[in-house]
Amino acid sequence: MVKRLQKKYHSIPSLDLHGVKHADVSMLVENYIITYENACPLKIITGNSDRMKKIVITTLKSHGFNYQEGDYYNRGYIQVFN
């Protein structure tokens, strides 16, 4: 039953930036957060690239979104809040 509820309420896909060129990241993140801004929290998977995280955070700040960088066990994602 838990899986069924997760599918129903978390149908928004996370944005996975693995394999994406750094030059394309800002545009992809902008499109993603603007499209799903009413469905926060959102998850952006960055991997462990510090440069990728910096680009994502800069884009989030420019649009006024709050964020949290990963957790203790997994630092390869950014959680986006409204």
C-alpha cells in the first residue's frame, strides 16, 4: 500500500543531471523549477560534481527558491523548496 501511495502523490519526476553538459544545466534547471514550482519539494540529482551543484544553486537563488543540499549519507542531490 505504501508504494501505491508514493506513486499517487509523488508523480513528479526528479531532474537527473548525470551526463548533462555544464553549459546546459542552468536552462534545464530553470525549465524544471518553473514547470513544477507549485509541486515543491522537488529533487535535482547532481551527483558529486561541485561545479554542477554550484550552477544549480546559482540558478535556484536567481529565481528565489530555497534549497537544501543532500543529507549526511547522500550529498549528490539538492532538495528544492518554495
